Amino acid sequence: MVERVKRWMLTVGAVLAFGLLAACAGSGGSSFNPDEVEVTLMTEPSPAASGTPAELRMQLSGVPPEMRTYVDFEIRAGETPDLIRAENGGDGLFTGTYRFPAPGTYDVYLHLYIEDLHLIKKRQVQAE
């Protein structure tokens, strides 16, 4: 009988703890679905000119504006990728500057840090 009560108390405690954690995680007030996050990447000038600085401009949608968001641009131009912290221009616009070393198509990985979530989106940029 004592074992049954202990087991019941342990089960109730675990359910209460799980419920408390779920309530804390869901209390942010914003509905957010990571599957709805969209990004558009552009350069200024477009296409980028190799050897001269180009502005990388990423437009983000699907994230409530009150959520803490950071973005890094990861450009793979050689053996070691270049990582650039984007500046938040407001209204979902993030910018950074990069000098593409040679003409070609470059893979740009967009690291999105939304609260405690890390998403990666891959886009390509053309440099002439």
C-alpha cells in the first residue's frame, strides 16, 4: 500500500512539474510557428561587384516584432566561411557588408536566432 501511494505521489509530482514547464514555455504571449519564417536576400548593388563592398539585405517575415531576433550572414567563399553579424534595421530588415573576392555564385547561410531558437536558411548571391 505504501509503495502504491509513493508511486502515485511521484506520478502526480511529475505531471505537475511538466504542466508548470509547459505553462512557462507558452507564456510568451505571441503565437510563433518556425515553419512560417520566410527570408529574402538581396545585395546592393545587384548583382554584387566582386572586389568592392556590397550590402547584404535580408528581409525577415513570420516573426512577431516583439521577439528578440539576431541574424548572422555566413558566406562560404573559400576554405573558411566568413561570419558577419547583421544589423537590425527594424521592420524585419537586417543588413551587413561583405566584399566578394571574385565573380561567381556564393552560398550564404542565414543564421536566425529568434529568442532561444536557431534556424538556418540557405540562399545564393551572384557576384560579377
